[in-house]
Amino acid sequence: MTVEYVAASGNRTVRILSELVLDPPYLYAWCRLRDDQRVFTLSRIHGIMPG
């Protein structure tokens, strides 16, 4: 899935994620932009698109 994510710094990025594990308030996923496992805060995800 593709998400628009706002970092704590306020920077917006578009991330392509896979291998998702939802554990509110976090989403654990493989981030293709960083080529690494990352943790995303759900409240900072501002848009979700399939793919």
C-alpha cells in the first residue's frame, strides 16, 4: 500500500509499504523508500492508496 506520511518534523513523504502489521497506535511495515523495517504512527498517516 502507498501512504502519505507526516514525520514529527512536519515533512511529508509518500511511502510504499509492505509486510504490514497493525498494532495500534502503530503500523509496522517494510518501507521501500528506506529499504528497511519501519514503525509508523497511525495519526501521522494522512492518506492511503492501494498498491
